[in-house]
Amino acid sequence: MPSQHEKSLLELDTATVLGMVLAWGALLGALMLEGGHPRALLNGPAALLVFGGTFGAGIISFRMSQLKSLPAVLAQAFTEKSQDIAEVIALLVGFAERARREGLLVLEEDLETLTDPFLRRGVQLAIDGTDPELVRDILTTELHFLQARHRVGESIFTTLGGFAPTLGIIGTVVGLIHMLSSLSDPGRMGPLIASAFLATLYGVASANLLFLPVAKKLRARSAEEVLVREVMVEGILSIQAGDNPRVVEEKLKAYLAPGAREGLALTSVSALRHGERSSYATDDPSQQRYAA
């Protein structure tokens, strides 16, 4: 489970919440403006077929061990973790300053304060004198499997978003079959046709207003985290090579948008100790942040 330190870095993603409220609110609002009532959208059999069939097909598509992480993956779409690249650059440039002035081994004093396991591991490898190419290989491999784990979560929601509209069409066909069997009673045809098309609405709406947007958000989250990790790799290798801190700064600032580079305020490790703490370091070694 995440540590208390990591929980403190998690915030509600207002963009996801606002988008969900706006999208589903627009659907209900359009219905009510046409004179309809939200109760008109409720249909038990259609919901059972579409959602039961969608999740059933999803379960078939993935291993149970992958599906167990679904609640945690969904939570990632509604929360955001503090990942400030400028903060990472500031920390790494501070390390570069200390390593150049006092030697690479001095960074051992800062290892226990690092809350990101990926960064801790990379700095430890550099301190241990591991060959730079091997350091890059180890960290790149870890980054590769991080992306692979993230793709599983994204793939689950993309797959659900693909199945839902198809199950909606199947539900509509089933409903129309039921309607055609009741042609002897014209008074029932209208409600039966409406119920049949609700299945299509359930499938298309859940795919385009829930499953696919969540998949897109998870992809964006993964890209953000991978970018932060890439900055860490380049920074660690530059520190190990003994690059000038200004060179390290300029190299890492290339990962920032031009506007963000202008406002980058770099803070040394000693300043971080006595001033504001980085979200990637803590005074309490027991509070370690877990990689996604």
C-alpha cells in the first residue's frame, strides 16, 4: 500500500471529475429539455445485458491477476500525484553541485531522504560505481516494465469501451425481436421500441463518456510519469559522469516547455533541507513513495 507520504501527494483530479459531471449532466440535461424524465433512461434488462455482457467479455480478455488491480487503476484516473519535473531537476542539479564539490560518495547522506524508489535506486547504482551503460540499462528496463504495467490498465478500459457499444447493439436487436413478437398488441410497440434503443444508449454512452475517456487519462498519466523517470535517468548519468551542474541543468531543462524553462527556480539540496521539502525527498526515511 502507498505510504502516508504518498497519500499526502495525491489530490483529486478536478479535470476528470468536472469532465464526468459535464458529460453526464449534458446527457440528462438534453433529455429533460426535450420534456423527458431521467426515469425514462432506466431499464433493468438492457442494463443487465450491456453492462453484464461488457464486463463478462472484459473478464474473458484478461487474467484475473490483472483485473484485481482495476479499482486501483480507476482511482488513478480520478486522482493526480504531484510530479513536478522542475522540482526533480532542482533536486538533481543540487546533487550535481554536491557531487562535483565533495565527491559522488557524499550523496549517500541523501539516499535515506529520497522518497521515490526509482530515484533512490539510480543514485545508489551511481554511488556504487556501476558502469554508466549498465546503470542506463537497468533503469531503462525498469522504465520499460513500468510502461507495460500502465498499458495493462489502459488496455482494460479501452477493451471495455470497445465491447460496450457492440453489446448495446445486441441488446437493441434482442429488444426488437421481443417487440416483433408483440405485433398483435400495437399499444405495447412504442414502449418496447424505446426500451430496445436504451441498450444502444447504454453501450455508446458508457463507452464514450466513461471507459474511453478513462483510458485516455491513464495514458496521459503514464506519459507524465515516464517523462519524469527519463529526466531522472539523464540526471543520474550526468551526475555520475561528473558534468558541470550548469550543463546538467541545461540538459534537463530540454525536457521542459520553453515557457517553463524561464521560470525554473533551481534549489540546492542544502536549501531543500532547510527550506521547502521536495515531494521526492523527506526528512523521515520510513516514508517511502511507491512507484506505480
